Amino acid sequence: MQTINVLKKRYVDSVSLMGIPDRVKTLGDITNVEAMMATCANQALLKQLGYELPGDVTANDLVIAVTAPTQDLCDQATELVMNIIDRKDVTDYTSYASLEELAASGETYDLCQISLPGEYAAAEAKKALRMGMDLFIFSDNVSIEEELELKQLGTSMGRLVMGPDAGVAVLGGVALAAGSILKEGPIGIVAASGSGAQEVGCIIEKCGLGVSNLIGTGGRDLYPQIGGITMLEGIRRMEKDPNTKVIVLVSKLADLGVMDKVLTVADNCKKPVVAVFLGSDAKLFEGHKVYGTFSLEACALKAVELAGGNVGDFGMTDEMIEELAEASVSRLSPEKKYFRGLYCGGTFTEEALQYFAAHNQDVKLYSNLSNRYSTKLADSEVSQGHAILDLGAEDFTAKAPHPVFDPGLRLARLRKELEDPQVGVILLDFITGPGVAADPITAFAAECAKHPETVFISTICGSREDPQNVEEKEQLLRKAGVIVVKSNYQSAKLASAMMNALERRETNG
């Protein structure tokens, strides 16, 4: 049975909506829950799922769609969605209808998180800046011209503008958007990559240290049009922060001129600075004092070392990886000869692609992404050969929410890959935190347990304080026969070794 409820002119931001379906499904035998604004893309998605929308629905309406065996269960699910949206389970909060109402109240705040549709975000951001607040802009679809204007205005007022399209931050111990609840400590992170920054923070925590603050700049901050405004301000703030002893910079490879400017400013810091710009090489760091690293793991471990921590024997040695790869591939039947990586983290996908390109040069690799490391799949819905997919890319999220918020689409893709008798090795990354899916792992562990004939590799990017209970979920995966490693880099190394082993077996018969 399917039900659909439309609340006319009821706007709810995407941050508030993400994760709601996963919480509601705990009621019981509920097949599907969708809670979303009725944008054109979301209307198309709902129609694909079989829901019939009223003819007068608009992008300003909130839609709650439920599929369950009975009307009673549909009604219960809808009621729970509304209770969560209306915060009926939360008592200690204050609500304002607008920034103007907040200003009139006389109350003051340090930070404003904005997750409005992009066309409205910039105007509200300017208001918040003029009220003396730093900004965390989760909204996307803000023009780069507006981003520059906001960041220049923020700089002139001594305010920090994170975003647009900022996915992760941790400020004063509070995790924003998709961030993990990281342990407090002496290492400050400034990042133009959300999942990359979270990975560095979580590895730091695994080594026994913690993070003072994590500032997300938004993915376009190192574009030449922006010039690294927020990353430079983040460095200045970390330099002044007495709780920060080591500064970490994280980004994918960006504009060389902007990165050189950022590194030059970092050179003048009195505190040590470690940087990773995924895809760069040693030439980028020539002439700079910054400690250059080339993987998220290496960046985190160097920061821990500089902060006086002990990295110990973090993860598996190269010899251990080779032995495990050979042993794992040797138990696969001869027809199983391909690897599939099903990622939800875009930066994790890119880090893996770069590693494979360097260490699997005789292996043809396919991907749904257009990049210099792999061949683009003719159809993202159909894998071939050794393939690595970013399930958070637009060709998938145009049809369903991002997999960190709703794992359903990735779970369906896992089942589809398992139907292919030639698939022998599957890699899954998981991301936890208070703002993402309430349980992104259990259903995958259950699916993996049904297929002992397949090798599974996974890593969890999450903090011990995250509500998903990372330690419990790690054990759940291991009981299902999944190989769980400590970082995305190590999962890529293990998958790389297995691909090479599969190719050797195929060549040698």
C-alpha cells in the first residue's frame, strides 16, 4: 500500500529532512519512506517510485510518501515523520520564523547554518553576516559570483563563510551537517573536501588524539575565482586558537596558483602545517615549509606525530595486504574475476582511483565518473569489468537522496552486483555521524552474510561518539565475513592487491 501526503507551502530544509526516512523505518515492515520538498527532480523520483502526485503540487510543498503493508502502518510512519519535523521529541530549543524575528528578540548567536534552496541562500547569508554570525552554508546551487561576494563581505567583517555546498564542520565540539562527533584535541583541520576532512579527523581519533575544530570551506574555495578566501581565514583562525597545536589542510587537487598562495601563507605559521591535496605530487610542495602528504591516512598520521601522539603500527603492512589478497582470491571460484567498488564518499572514490591508476597499470578500470584514471561506463546502471562507482555522484543522486543520508539506492546496487556471477570482490565505504543515516551498515552486513562466496572489503569513516555505534557495527561486519580495515587508503591498497591477484590468476589460468 502506498500513501502520499502533501503539505502545501510547508518548507523544511534539507538538513532537517536528511536521515528521517531511516529513523522512520525502525517502526517495522515499512518498504519505503520519502520526506522531501516537491522540486521537479523530487517529483520525478516519486513518480518513478510509483507514487501518484496531485496535479497542483509545487516546489514549495512538502511531500511525505510511504509504502507499507497496511494503512495503519502508513499512517504511523507519516505521523512519526511529522513529529520529527516538528521536533516533538525535542524540548530544549528555540524557534524563530526568520532572521528578522531573531534580531528583534535581542538574542545573539555566533553561527548560522543555512540549508535553503540556493536561490534564497545568498540573501539570508548576507543578513546573518551583518548580524555578526559566522556562516555554514549547506545549500548548493549558489552561483560562484555570489559565493565570492559573500566571502569578501565575510572577510571585511571578520566573519567566517563556510560553503556554499559545505558538507562537514566541527566547531566547539558540535558536528554540523554530515560531520562526525570527533574527540577534542590539538589538531585543527581546514578542508575543501568534506569526506576527506572527516576521514583525517577519524584517523586522528583512532590514534588517540582529537580535533580542536574542523572548518569546511566548500568545494569551490580553491577555484581561481574565489582564491582560497575561507581556507586562508581558517588558517588564520587556527593560528590564533590556543587549543590548536598542529594545522591540517585537506583538498582535492585544485588551482595550482591558489594552492601555492595557500601554502605560502601556511609557511609563515608559527605552528606546524600538514597538507594533502589529493592528486598532487612532490613538486607542489617544493620551496614550502609545509609538510606535504599524498593520502588522507598519511596526512592524519603526520599530524598525530607532530602533535606528540603515537601512530604505532597503524593498520596492515604491505606484506600483510599481499598475503590477505592472495588468500582471499585463492578461495574464489574461477568464474569470479572482477572487482566492484561501491562508494558513497566522493573523495574516497577519487583517492582510490588515484591509487589504482598508480598500482594497477595493467588493469582496465571502469567508472561512472569522467576522469583521467579510468574509462567511463557507457551506462552508470550497468557495471563492466573492474569498476568503481561513486554512488554520491549526480547521475545517481538525481534519482535518489545521497547514499550517506539514504542507503537504499546503494543497497539495491549491491544486490544487483551480487547477481553478476563474475563479481568476486566488492568494496564498501561507510560514513557515520549524527546528521547522516541512522543505520547505514546493518542492512549491508546482512546482505554480505548471504554471500560467503564473495570477498567484501569495508572501512568505516566515523567517530566512537557517533550515534551509530561504530564499534558494534565493525563487529557486525566482521561476523558477516567482511574484511574491515582502518582507512580508505588501506581499503584501496587491499582492493588493488586483489585486482592484481585476479588478473594474475586469469593470465596464468
